[in-house]
Amino acid sequence: MNIYLVKSDSRVLIEEELKKLIPKDQISISYVYDKNLENILEEASYVSLFDEKKYLMVKNANFFGKEKLSEKETKLLNEYLEHPYANTILFFITYEEIDKRKGYTKKIIETYSYKELNAPKGYELTNEIKKRTSNYKIPDNAIKYLIEASLNNFDLIMNEISKFSLLFSKNDSISLYQMKEIVAQNTNENLFKFTDAVINKNMKETFKLLNDFLNLKMDTLQLSNLLIREFRLLFYYKIYEKKQFANKEIGKNLGLQDWQVNKIMKNAVNFHEDDLKASLLSLSKMDYQIKSGNQDKTMALYNFLIEYFA
């Protein structure tokens, strides 16, 4: 088999799959980020001097999903699929849902190899983490903390697990206290930084953090929900403030601690009530577009932020 299409929501699972498919002694591996399919196929068809096998990884091959190829590119891809270069092992890698109605997608699924790797979730995630940490003795409450501190994100969890071998030996126990010491709450901190950057209209920091989250394959719906919650709290605070409620009362009504109320109070100074209404309306429209399936959740978030910073 010399053509593979690999779709996943996890970078870790893709890397593990590639390790299975590529010989350990293989050194001729190229990663392609070029958006020009014509250049990619030219590279795949290139005859090496010594006629040796080469492995070509095409990252973000999103034209198997919503992205469209030109008529010329479609023709070139179909021609290559009919007569692939024998010494090139070609991997198309995408993190987006594929469109199985497309002719070239069907061709790969039927003639070559298609792998769909989904990160475990829910109880499957807990079981998978227990299996992957079976070299250690870890109580359930520590496993639960590891998962929650990593926001139920498989790749983040695996990144934390990779630290264990540097700190523990086989069959060592890892207590909840030790787990809290090991597992950095960087993601949680960055989530707070993200909402703060949006609230404070720091566009550069907002898009930098958003890009970091996307690289970690974080669900952007979680980010959208955080923003909805933050703007809603700011709006409610404005209403209670107008009615001359004390901060203690506001905290009680909104279910917030004193430090949270103080933070919202500082942020609320920068907003007029009408501005918050407008932002909440935009966020509500965004939420509806996502949940009704009319818009991709990541694109919807981008659109909101672009309008917000305009």
C-alpha cells in the first residue's frame, strides 16, 4: 500500500499510527505544508537518484473535507491516484471531517488505505488513561484529576503522562498530591488568559492563544462557551451595579467568590451596558449558527472575534 489518508482529532494518535506504518530505519521522510497540490504531486512523482523509497507526509490535507480543489487540481490528483509513483509512500493527513462523496476520497478509501482515529472520550478516556499508566499505581482520584486538569483533552493528557517516566520507576505509586504537583495547570491558566485578552481587547494575545489551542486540538466550542459565560456575567454585574447591589450580594446571586466579583468589577468598568448587549447578541447568533449546523464552530468563533475587534 503506498497511499494513505489519515483523519484524526488527535496529533498523538496520528503520530502513533505513522510509527506503525513507517519502518524504524527509514530516514527519507518529508513533511509537506505546501497548499499547492500541483507541487505536492510533483514531489511525490519525483524519481530519486538511487530509486529509493521515500515517505511524504502531507499535513492539513483539508481538501478531503470542506475545502475545494480547482478543476485542474482534481484532475491531477485523480491521475496520480490512477498511476502513483511506486517508490513514494504518500500520507494525506487531516484533522477535519472528510467528505466521502468526493471522487478522489472514495478512490483512496476503496483502493488504498483510509484510517479514522478518534480520541477516546468519557469512560473510554478514563479506561485508556488507566491502560497507558498501568506501569504505575495511581488511585482513581489522581486519574480523575489528571483528566480534569487537562480539560479532558487526550493530547494534553498524553503530554502530562510523558513526564512520568522522568520522575518515577515502574510500579511506583503516584498519589493525588503528587499528581497535582506534576500536572501543570497551564491550559486552565491559558483559558483565563484567553478570556482576559478578549475582554481587554488585546487582539494580538487573543489570536496567539487561540492558535495555541487549535494546535492542541482543543474544542473551540469550549472557548465560545467561556466567552458567553464571561460576557453574561459582565452584563449581569452591570445590571446589579445599576440597582446599587453590594458586591457580596452580587457574588451570592451569581454564585461567585469575592475574588471573581472583584475581577468582574474591574473589567466591567471598560464596558457600557449597550456594548455588552451587542456582544451577547453576537455570541448568541454564533452559538445558534454552530448548534444548528450552519457554521463550523472554529470559523464561527473567528468571525465573532474579527467583528468584536473591528
